[in-house]
Amino acid sequence: MPLWWGKVNKRMFHPRAVRSGKWQVIHHVGRRSGRPYRTPLEARSVLLSAREAFERLPPDAQRPPRLLRIDEFLAMRRLNGV
């Protein structure tokens, strides 16, 4: 896929996907700019409690520091061929 396609996708298709309501959307903030972003996802996600998320982690995976007070996690599956 050519590099310019990412810009076309971001400017043309992302806003349409967000407005359509058919896609799940992640709301996040840029690290440096502080600007809010909405990114559509083709995913079926499940919100998990911290206990449920830690039970699903492999035993050798690092957990986030308790200082961050993360109490919700988003479980996502990778689609085949992606």
C-alpha cells in the first residue's frame, strides 16, 4: 500500500466511518499536541475489569504500575490476515 494512502484514509474515510455509527471508535488525545482524536476500529471489543484482564495475561507479561491506577482494559482480537 502506498504511503499517501494513509493520509487519504485519515482525511476522507475516517470521518465518514465515525459519522456512520457502524464502527466502534477510540477517543484519544495526542501526546504532544493535546488534540483530541477519534479513530474508527473494525473490531468487536469487550471492556474488562482489571482482575479479568490480568487473568487473561500470559504469566510472563508485565503489568502496568499500580501508580497509574488503571482499572479498565479493552480486550481485542486480531483478525486473520491483518
